[in-house]
Amino acid sequence: MATNLQTIGFDADDTLWHNERFFKLTQEHFAELLKDHADTTDLDARLLAAERRNIGHYGFGVKGFVLSMIETAIEVTEGRVPGAVISQIMLAGQDMLAHPIELLPHVEETIEALAPAHHLVLITKGDLLHQERKLAQSGLGNWFDAVQIVSDKTPDTYARIFADTPGGPEGAMMVGNSMKSDVLPAIEVGAWGVHVPHELVWGLELAEAPDHARFVDLPDLGGLPGLVSRIREGG
């Protein structure tokens, strides 16, 4: 029996283009700046805890990451962090915001193959201006029928977005590298969830793979057009 798959949602960061590698490089620089006050393992744990605490205040993205680094630096130095270190953290954040976009393998040909017969939606979380800049720089913007930059990705988020797309939630698919944000909440509202792993995963995005008929794990985006064809044909 064929499936009425009409809408395909795509995550952006680490699904369409590299992102987490810049956070990792900045975090390594952060560890070097504070090596006299905390070892790397302890510092990483404290920073992750600060990010978890601060998501509700700052949201996702570079700016919240920078503020969490500053908070962690104050914490591990017991308030004695030098102004020069704060300045270096802020400069590192500015470098992240200005870094050029590098598309992941198979992105362009996959988007181009799917666009003519499907309603494509970019669904990404993070800072509005930064995400808009990255999309513009990527050269992919014209392929998407809609762009949704959201504060978080929850079942309610996907229910709201897919309610206004062809086929509704049951006729939709969400594709991304995060099991927690891209796959699980999309499946919960009745959509397909396709996991395309990236080599680097932020600690707050880790989750177990579901045992569900609408879950698929692909090694890369190159296999997505064939998967979509098989689903639509009921294979």
C-alpha cells in the first residue's frame, strides 16, 4: 500500500551543513584558556551543565553557548577570571558567528532531487539572525517552500508545523542528525523520523533510537531520495 508522503522537513545544523565542529574547536580553545583552573573533563562537564541550565534563558545557538562559557569561567575561577579571558571567549563567539558555511556530502543533489515532487520545509532551532544568515549563505534557500526557525523542537512544534503542510503529520517526514530533536518528537505526532548521523553530537541531543515502524536510520543524505521513493510506493 502506497503512503501519502508529501512533506519533507529538514534540520539544518549538522544535517545540511557543518556546525558542531565549530563548537568543539571553540570548546577546546576555552579549555586552553582555563587550563590553570580546571582540567578539561571537569570543565566540559561544568559547561554542559551550564548550557542545560541556560537553555530556557538564552535558547539554542552560539550566543547562549558564549554566555554559558562566561558563566563557567566565572564559576571555576571563583569570580577571579581575568578580563582578557572574557574578551577571548567573546572573540571566539564572534568567529563562530562569522564562520563560512560548508555543506555536508550529498546535500545539494538530494534537495534538488526531492524538491519538484515534495513540499520541503527547513525546521531549525537557534538564533534567528544567525540561522537566516547561514541559510542565505548555503545557497539552498530557494529550494524550500517554508522555513521555520523555532525556539525548540517538541511534539507540539511538529504538530503545529505539519498541520499546515500537505498531507498533515501522517504525510510528513523529518530528517535530521539529532535523535532527540529531529526524530523522536516527529514520530510522536505521526510523521516519519529519519536519522542521518553526524560524527559530532552535542551532549544535550543524545537519545536512544526508537523501535518504531516509522523510524529509519540512513548513513548519509545520499540515500534519502531512494527511501522516499520506496515509502511512497509502499515498498
